[in-house]
Amino acid sequence: MTLLKILSTIGLVALLAGCSTLDKLSSVGETPKLSAIENPTAQPGYKAVNMPMPEIVAASYQPNSLFSNQARGFFKDQRAHRIGDILTVLVTIDDSAQISNATTRKRSASNEANIGTSLGSVFGTKVPGIDVDATGGISTGGSLSDGGNGSVNRKETLQTSVAVVVTQVLPNGNLVIEGRQEVRVNFEVRDLIVAGIVRPEDIGSDNTIMSEKIAEARIAYGGRGQITDVQQPRYGQQIADAILPF
């Protein structure tokens, strides 16, 4: 029965490999085909987006005016200022640090006590029932040394842009922003997360802001996928590193 399962598995793998090979052979000399345009809401796993939105304000018209209060006027400030507005963050990180530290510590101690000599001077050279050697003694000694060296040579450079959403307006008018960008190349996904607090005055006329002007900035750039999995140590090694004292 086990042999039958093994043969069935091998046959299935061979069949799948054969289908993949036939597909590749059939597309030799042809350009890659583009995916058809489909309704994204009909795709499996689709989930509607639920983001913070401003309060709905009913449209109103001023007397003798053709424009409502929600119209995008020619001189209206188009920069983000409400919950749900989109703002572009220009992430520019060019950081480097070089730190070197060395520590050396050493201590030694030595003690000696001629206990036998002291007792011998009291009891004499020989006391019946008490075995005391006048020449005996106890000596103790100890030493401790510790040394450590550490160095840091780090350099990070990141320059990109990401669109974020205003999630909260603080009582003083500052904006809380948060945004995430995912880019998938083959079997690797690159994540860029930006969050923090910005002042409306720091937002440029083109609705952009530099990353160094974000207070409480939280910027994360990393990846997940096959390459990242290979670079990470296995779970067993991570557990061993966490619990081993040495």
C-alpha cells in the first residue's frame, strides 16, 4: 500500500512537470501573454477597503453662486488636511555610524593565614587529643579578568516615495498619517511602511512632505518571500540562541 502511494505521488509530480514543460515549449518564440482584465471584486479573497473617512457634509450653495461648498475651487488648498486625504511622503534616509569600544577589567586577590602556627603558640607544640601542627597554614587566592571589544560600522541608504492616508486630525491641527506599499517581484515581496505625525505647514504645495519632517516617524523597509526565508536562520536555531546561556 505504501509503495502504491509513493508511485502515485511520483506519477503525479511527473505529470505536473510534463504539463509545465509542454506549456514552456508551446510558448517558444512568442511574447509573454498578458493577463485578462477582470472584475477585482469577483476574485477569490476580495475584501472591501475600510479606511477612515471624514464626516459627510451636505452640499450647500451661497446666494447668487454657481459653486457649492464642496467644489474644488481654483484657489482652494488641495493639500491633505482631512481624515481620508492622501499625502505623498518622500522617504530619504542616508545614515551612517562608526562606533568602536573596548573594555578590559582585571582583579586579583591573595590571602594567607597561618592558623596552625597561632594555635600552636597557645597550646604548645603538642596537646593530648588535639592534633595541631605549629607549621600548618591556610592560603587563598583568586583572580578575575574580563575583556570585551565591540564595533559598529553601519550605513543605510534609502530613497523612495510612498502615498499615505490621514487617519486622524489632532486637536492642535497636526495630522496622523500611515501608509503601506507592497511590491512583488517574482517570489519576493518588498514592504515599505511609513507612519507618524506631520504639521500641515510642512506639507508642500504639491502635497508632498519629506520624511525628516515627520514626528514620531516609524519607517520600515523589508521583504518577505523565498529569498528572505533563506536568509533567516531556522526556528530551531533561533530558539537555541534565545535559551542557551553560552
